[in-house]
Amino acid sequence: MVEETSSKSCDRTKGTLVMAVRGIGQADDSPISKSAMLLVTACAVVSKDPVYARTFQDPYAAWFAAAISDEAAERLPTLDDLAARAAFIEETERDLDGLVTHVVYRKPWITDRVRGALEAGIGQLVILGAGCDTLSLRLEKALAGVEVFEFDRTPVIDFRRRVLGQHGALAENVRLLTIDFDEDDLGTVLGANGFDRDKPAIIVAEAVVEYLTGDGVEGLFASARRMGAPDSRLIFTFLANKVYEPGKFDTLRDRLDEGGESLKFGLVPSEIEHFLDARGFRFLEMATPETIEREIVPLVGAPVGIIPGWHLVLAERHMR
């Protein structure tokens, strides 16, 4: 459980563990982005905490963090200690806008919507930007008999395949596929790898839209519309346009820029229904920073960082 700690405890984390989690512990030629490293390590950290783990637990995240960074592999076990864990979370949250504890609402929200779609009978799952994501691992039983297609850039998929193979977690129903969103058509790649366009699918684009150009976003939605049979569902995240105003979200944006991961695309939340309708999707549900703080945070029982301007959306392919 996260508790108040002394400044001495906080000092023990400075310059070592915190830096590793931000990606500095990575090799220069690592195929994994700094933000992906931070996210998967955040999942591993909160899973160690008895309070946070009641809401979200990820026993697989540490596989990926340790494979990315030797320093993280060495330091993560030290966070079994409550004081060290609390100190790490406190310092990192203060400097990076809640990017550790926010996973306790981000991951369950997406997981619950995927589970709901599976329970409704949808039998195909497409995960874009799979990277170090553990969704298909955490939903392994629910995905039995479901065709899963996980996409990312070639070096990232090679890394993912290696990590999963080392842990005996390469599932027969999961295809690991490579794509360049600027060059390749998603539907074409899926069609060549066993995807059935006549059956509904769940498409998950978590932390993908934010990094695309406007043309890239249009291409993604066009591909999703073409390949998705009626009743297909789309889960995606986006940043509100206001985040790009000066003084908003500066610390995180600066760190991402330094790592070559510039945030590029934003939407106006009040216009999301029109945005989706124009691209062939019907709006179903959205989690905003305000609804998360009001409805989700009280259920956690510990401090939760709310990412400014970040939204999660569930939509459905138009019947027409």
C-alpha cells in the first residue's frame, strides 16, 4: 500500500531506479520506446502493491521490463519493499503527471470492454501497437477459441516473440504481425493472415492515435471501417486538443520529444460522436479525466494519477 515516506526513503530511489524506469536503463539500440518501457514497468510496480493490485494486477509486465533493461531487472524486485515502492511512486508521479498509478484505471477499462465484446460473441481481436502489452495474456482463458492478431513494427514484434518464447507463452491462436502504419494497409495485412472480414472483431488502439499524423489517423479509421463487419467494436485512446496548448502536459511532452516519440494528434472531446459517425462508427462510451476521477478513483483506495486530457473511447461499426 502507498504510504507517506520520509525524504530519506525518496532519496534512495533518485538517479537509479527512477531513471531506469524512464528508459535510461535501456540500451541505445533498444527497439522498445521510452514510453512503452515506462508503461510496462508501471504495470509491474502497481501489481506489487496490495491496494492497487485489487484493481489491476499484471503478473507478466515484469517479463518485458526486465528484458528491456538489465537495470530494471535488478531494481524491480527491490520494490517488494513497501517504503521503497512508495518512494518510487511518489517521486515518479510528481515528475511525470501520474504515469505510474494511472494504469489502475487505464488497463481495467480497456480489459473490461474487450471482455464484454467477447461475451457478446465477437470472435476476433486485433491489437494495434501491441509492443509490451499483456492484454492477450491476462485474458488468455477468455480468448480460448478467439483469433488474436497483434501488430507492431518489425523489431518490436521480434522482441515480443522472443520474450513470450522465453516464458513459454506463445499461444497458437495469437498471430504476431508486423506493420508500418505509414506504408501498409491494416486490412490487407490482416486478410493475408487469416482474418475474416465477414465476422465482427474487436480492434484495440491503445496509445496509438496520439502518435499519428492526421493522415495516419484517417488511414487507421478507414482500414478499421473496411475490415470491420457490422457490430465490430473499436477501443481507442486520444488526447484532447487542449493538451497541446503551451503550459499543458509539458513535462511528459518534453520527455517524449527527447526520446523521439512526439505527441502529434488530438481531438475535441465534445465532438467525438460526430468524428466517429463521419468515419463509420457509432459512439458507445467514453472515459474522461473527470469521469475517471469521479467514478473510478474512489474504488481504488489509494492515490491515482489522472492524466490531463487523456480519454478512452468505445465505439461500434455502423450497421449501415
